[in-house]
Amino acid sequence: MSPNDPKLSARRPRTRAVQAPNRKRGPISTPVVHSATFSFPSLDALMEAQGAGAAGAFYQRYGHPTLRACEERLAALEGTEEALLFSSGMAAISAAFLAHLRAGDHVVALHQCYGGTLNLLAWGAERLGWSVDLVDARRPESWAAAFRPTTRIFHIESPTNPTLDIVDLAHAATFAHARDALLTVDNTFASPIAQRPLEHGADLVLYSATKSIGGHGDLLAGSAAGSRRAMEPVWKARKVFGAVPDPQLAWLIERSLKTLPLRVEAANTSAFELAARLARHAGVERVLYPGLPGHPGHAIAKRQMELGFGPVVSFEVRGGREAAVAVVEALEVVLHAPSLGGVESLASLPAYTSHAGRTPAQREEAGIGEGMVRVSVGIEDVEDLWADLERAITIAAGVRT
Ligand SMILES: *Cc1c(COP(=O)(O)O)cnc(C)c1O
């Protein structure tokens, strides 16, 4: 059974999310196979299963049937040959780097990348002989100076956290390939429904499946997808380091994939509406959302994103730190919590979560003010979300006076 079943890949994302490859006969929900190892009637049969890698049923760390069903569904959604799941987003990102970097290799990544990824790169620079340079997502004209003959990976995100800067994916791919580097894209903020970086030339697409893919705030997982050639060493890294999801987790992720397009569309539609209303609110200094025409990345986002512009909206409330704290503490429908992409709307203060480790000067340079609130919009009724936000911002305005 191939994830690239031509009939299935001709169908639209909502159909591909619900329909699994090769499900003509039998249970319509994937059976959860709780087996650490598998038995064989002959040595040939054992060797065949072992040789099949992630697609075989040999030993659970290599891959297993429940996981494979989910990986095939994910590859079909992504429109690529191979997808692999991991026990966290960081496990997927580290497997991709460990697979494609050796001691002495150089990586270029964005300043704006996820903090855990920057920590991973620093760790690799300290212990594994990688070298790393960071560039600004907003200044592509400055990227060339960071590349070296030893650069093997250009790692990016778009939209970025929490300022939602947009990188032109096709340009980044051409740019990396001209310098013999792979383009790896952490596509967590967009999800495979709203943006498919592989179609714009990326070599690997990476996710924290903890976010939109899992989507219910109840699991930790990651994924990587790309061509067989790019993914073969990633599978080896997963096997060596062992961050393989167990059957129960694999089944939960597959279940979530069926509703992914519906959830993403609902969240993105509400996020757009809330961003537009926030931009008109007197208590709000500025709104960062790539769907708004005034956003510097709007034109590129419109070209490379589908079904909206992602679930995350960031805004700067008038009154700085105190007002922002008052907003998150006054919210009742929206929960005060880190993370994103789930059915529940969440709000957090980037200065105290993702960017807590930076100095005020570094945060200012990154464009993250003390009054910044990041909202991950869920699938609740948009009018209830707006009433909640409006009420909280009004209370925050009272705190100032
Ligand atoms: C959350 C997140 C990660 C890390 O994923 P985990 O599942 O927490 O390991 C990586 N990249 C981005 C953009 C994220 O939001």
C-alpha cells in the first residue's frame, strides 16, 4: 500500500484527511496493534520485514502498523512520498538535523526560530561540531553573508513566533539550493492544510504535531516529511535515538488528522475575523497577523498559504506589561496557557513564555513589546471569543487609569 496512491492523491485535502490509503475492506478505524515485536515463519520473512524499515512490522522502534497507517495518511495529506512521526516536535527536528549534519557542517537558521530549535543548534555547536549562524527573517538581502561553503541546512519557519513574520518559501528554497544546502521548514504555525512547503521547493517539512495536527491539547508528538531520499537518513536517526510514538499515540494522531482540515479552516477564519476587529479597537496599539493587508508579509502569505493565515494572532495592548497581564488574567473563554493550534483558544505573553530567556533589549530588537499578547484561536464561536477579548481589553484599560 502506497501513500502515493494516485486515486487518493487526486482527491482534495478534506477527502484525503478522512480517507486512508487502501481501506476498501475491514475496519474503518485503524486497529491499535500493541506489539513490541513481530514473529516470522521463516528467516526470509523476518529479513523482508526488517528491510522494509518504517513500513515493516519487525520491531516497534523501527516502525509499527498503527504508526504506519498514520504516517501514510500524513504523507498523502502533505502530497509527498514519506512521512515519519516522532514522540515530540523537538524529536522530529533533532532527527532531521542529526540525519543531515556531520561534525564541521554549518547551519543557517532564523533568529525568529522556535526557542527549542535554537537551543538544539547551540547544543550541536557545543558538542557535535556543528557551526551555526542566525539571520533575520525580515531581511532576506542579509542572508547571503551568513552562508559558507560548508552550509548544509537552511532552517526556517513561516509564519514565525510570535511576530508572525513571513518568509517567501520558494525564494528560500532557491536560495539554499544555489548554495548546496537543504531547506528545512518548521511548518507548525501553518499546518499541512494551510501551507505545503515541499511544493515550494523545501526538502523537509517538520512539525510539532502537539499543535494543530494533534489539535486537542492532549498529546505531544512531531513529524517530518519529504522525499524518500531526504527521509531515509531521518528514519535511521529515529531508529538510532528511539523517539518512536507508541501505538496508542499513533492512533490518537491519526484520529486527529481526519478533522484537521475542518479545525484549521474554522480556527483560521476566526483568527482573521478577530485580527480585523482587534485592529479597529482603541485599546490595541497594533496587531500582527499576516492576513491583514497592512502586514509586511501579506502579499507573500496570500500567495503561499491556503485556507487562511494560521490560528495565531499577536497584538500589543496599550498600557504595556500591566495591561497585557490584566488581559490574560481577565479572559474567561480564552485560557491563559502556552501552546497553539488546539480546539481551545489560548492566550500567552511571549515576553514571559517563548522569549522569557531574552533580555529586554533583545526582545525589543525582536519586536516583542511588554504589552504583547499572543492568542491561538480555537474553534469556539467567534462572537464568544470576541466578547471575551473585548471585555478583557476594557478591563485592562481600567487598570491603566
Ligand atoms: C511547539 C513547537 C515546537 C516543539 O514541539 P514539541 O512538540 O513541544 O517538542 C517546535 N517548533 C514550533 C514552531 C513549535 O511551536
